[in-house]
Amino acid sequence: MMTWYWRIAGIIGGPILIAIVILAWKMIVAGISPDKRNEVKDNIMRLFFGAASIGIAPIFVKFMLMLNNSIVKLLVANSHGSLDDLLGKQILIQEMQ
């Protein structure tokens, strides 16, 4: 399940590393200019939140899958233990014909 995450993280990791180097250079060049420093700080915050969202993505996906499974389990339990009872066999048969 986690192979997709490592592929995406590997693809995104390179540009993030390049962005870090560019922002470090901009911070050095900004020197005492408040406008340039504020711009660099905003870029650093965007980079941080982007990297954090990539790091949290597998936890979020796993949570959504668990939530989906729980809701389906609850619906099936309320229909006396069968998905056919929940959806209705007659409706499924009519839609297939």
C-alpha cells in the first residue's frame, strides 16, 4: 500500500530540495531588506506546509479508508448482515437486465 507514497515522495523530494537551496540563497541575499525577508519567510512557510501535507498524506488516506470501512460495516450490520438485504436483490437484478 505504501509504494505509491514512496514514489510520490521521491518525485516531490527533488523539487523540495531545490526549493530549499533557492530559499537559502534568497535569505542570504535578502540581507537587511525587510520586504525581501518577509517574502522569503512566506515562501519558507509555504514550503513547510507543502512538505508537511506530503508527510501526512498516508495517514489521511489510511484514516479515510478506515472510515469508509466502518461506515460500510455499520450499514451492513443495520441491514441484518447482508449487503443484498441493504441494496435489495430485485433492484440489482432489474438494473442488470
